[in-house]
Amino acid sequence: MIAMETEHEWPPHRPTLTLPPPPRPTPLEPVGPPPARSARRTMIGAAVAALLTAGVLVVLPQTRIGVGHDAPPPAPGPVARALTAVGAGAPAAAADLTALIADRRAWVRVHPSDDASWAVLGSAYLGRGLRSADSSYYPRAEWALRRSLAVRPAAKGNADAQLGLAALANARHDYGAARAVAEEVRRRDPRRWTVYPVLIDAYTGLGDLKGAGGAVEKLLDLRGGPVALAEAGAVYRERGWREDAAALLAQAAAYATTPVQKADVLRQLGDLAWDRGEPEEALAQYSAALRTDPGGAAALAGRARAELALGRTGAARRDYAAAVARQPRPEYLLELGELYESLGLGADARAQYARLRARAASDEGHGVRDTLVLGRFEADHGAPESAVERLRAEWRRAPSAAVGDALGWALYRAGDAEEGLAFARAAAEKGGRSALFSYHRGVLEREVGQYGAARRDLEEALRTNPYFSPLLAVKAREVLEGLGEPPEGGPKDVYGSAPDTPKPRKRG
């Protein structure tokens, strides 16, 4: 592990991090950025260290007879690469994870009392599920992690299996359970660095950005390097501090030690450029990520968004189709369906929406709650009342900005714009910043007669990212045009509703 010194404080506005030039890591140094935030963590660093020091896996090949000591050792194989990534909480190639799973399965058949190997196996299953968006790996991950705890309980120090279960809970969007387990581990061992990335995911999913910021600060104190930099960048992005996030992610990319790790950070830089409404820059980052790791479905989906914004519809359709073939995530299926719908291809759109429902049902069978994406889908393309019911329950469990925005929009679509606006504004108060959120608020404000505020938010949506949705960006322009120019002399109240002539209310 590379030790780096960082001087920083959790800032109200801008971070100040000073890092030395990247050192040259050895093949075993567990350094690297985390995977995508929707499903990020396989954190069992101490278990990996135990395996390495105990000699259970021979990670570095021995020098061959007759080869001088100055000759560099061969590159580590797939099992070693995956083990290093798992120990660092970093992404790994699917083939490497498959090799690690086979290796550990064979080992525990002969050594069933090796709790560390059971924990490695469980986290490798989780990583394989995340990499392929195949939630059928999650029950296998849980089984192996619980076997590890059966061999050596948490009370006897098996924090690695506990953190594996917490990471699994994050992957299943059960952020409350993840927080409870990770906080228990932190109480026993507050200097265990692997607990903080899990906590960051859990706090972010629960809408607790203050908690996520504190966990980032502690992680930077304990760890440094690309894992901590990427974590901080993701939290800054969530807060809307996009320039700060870009600076940290650029440093994380410079420190990455494997192609898969670097590609993941490049993909996150593409997401940031997309948030800012810069499709050319986003396209460059996504393309760089795909050159570094051609198997990245998230970068493919991102490149499709950028291509669509630049008018390259054919390329966008091909990239979206390839992305959902590799990782049929419900959010990608929704995006592809809306692309087809924007092109007037209703049958193709309905086919993707049917796949979305089937995928969400499959995920539910494996313990995953796809409530947020299902709520967004049902609000615009299905049953808004069902979306309200789902999202109210999710708000009680995890009151994040994303859930608040989705619930507000679903309430509007179900006919209750006033309550919907309250949730949309709650999402903004929680730090939610996106063109989609601004669009939703603007339409809700228009619906309740707050026309000045509606203009401001619709203009903000289009200023932030004029390409934010193939369906809704067009509607944002239409609604804004329908509101007309603001009256002379400015609004008479904070919302700007009094001087305006009431406009007809139509759904946006």
C-alpha cells in the first residue's frame, strides 16, 4: 500500500489537496479508484493481506532457475490482479474476477475453515455481479460472506466479512442496513480505512451528505491515493461542486495503477462533463475510458448520451444497444426506451420498457430494490400513482435528493403539484443539482402559478445541460416559451407570480 500525506479540511466551497508525484507502485500495491457509485464496493483489505502474508496464494511468480536477480518478475496473473483489486476496493476485469472465484472455490473445498478465503470469495462474487450488472451473483456473495462469519464471527474480529455484507447491502440499495453494519465496524476499529468507502456509499444513498463528507475526510486522513481522491470527487459531484470534483478525479486518474481503474475514473470525468452540458468533452472522456477498458458498459452508455446530444443518432443507438447487451441495467433500458420514443419508434420503446420491468423483477428476486428507476419510469410511462406509493416508501427509508426529486415529479404526474413542489424543493435543499431536477421544479412551479420561479428554474435546466434528456429537453423549451417574457418592473413577490397572466396548466 502506498502511503501518502495529505493536508486538507472538509471545505464549505473548495478543496485544497497537495499530493506528491505518483510513486511507482509494485504489482501488489492495493491502490486504485473505486467503481461506479450505483454499485461500488468489495472491501476486504485485511483478508487479502492475510492471504498474501500466509502464502495461501502465490501472487508473485518465483524467479526461474537461471534467471538473474535483476530480471523483472513476470506480470501478475488474473487471480493476483483480481485479488489486489478486491483488497483495494477497486474495480477488476470480469475475467480476472471469474478466475479469482474459481481459485477460492477450489481452495475452500479443501480448507472450509479459512474465513479469509470465504470473505474473498464473497466479495469476488459481489464484484462479478457489479461488473456484469447480474444480481444473481448477490445471493452467492451473501452465502460466502455468511460462511466466513460462521467460521469466525464478527465478535472475534471478522470485520472483512461484515464489510463485505455492508457493501452487498449498498449494491442492493439497502443503504440503512449498510450504514448500520459499517458503523458497527467503525466503532470497533475507527482506523480501518476500508470501512469509509462503504460508509460514503451508504450516507450518500441515505441523503446524508454531511456524513459522507466526514467519511471522505477520515478516508483522506487514513489512506490518500486514488481511492480516496475518487471518493472525494464523487461526493463533490453529488454536492454540485463540479470543478472541485473534476480536479480530484483528474488526480485519481493520474494515480491509477490498472487499466480498469483508470477507465472508471475517466468515465466519471465524462459524467462530470455531461452534467455541465459539454457533450464534446464528455465524448472525449468516455472514448478515452473505452480505449483504456473496452468492456466498460457505463462508458458506452455515457458515450451514447454525448453522441445523441451531438446529433449522431445512429452511433448513439448502436452504443446504447451495446451497453444494455453488456449490462442490462434498468436505468440504461429506460434511457434507450426514451431515445426510441423521442424518435417516434413507439414499438421499440415499449420493448425496452418491458425489459426494464422484467429486469427489475429479476433484481427484486435477488434482494435488489430498483425503486428509484422504477418510480421514474412509472411516473412518465406507466402508473404515476404506483410510482408515488413506491417512492413515498423509499423516501422514508432513504430521503436522498434523487428520491425527493422523483417523488415530487411522480406526485405532479399523479395530479398533486403542490405537494410535489414541496418534495422537489426538499431535493434542492439536500444539495441535489442537475438539469433534470431544475426542469422538474420549473414545471411544478408553472403548474401552481409561480411563473417567475418557473422561468428561472427552466432557464437553469437548459443553461446547465441543454441536452439533459431526448424527451424532456424539448419540453423544457416549449414550457419556457409558453411562459413568455417576464413582466416589466419585475415580480411583486418572491416567486414572481402576481404580475403574470395565468397560463393554461398542461403536463410537462
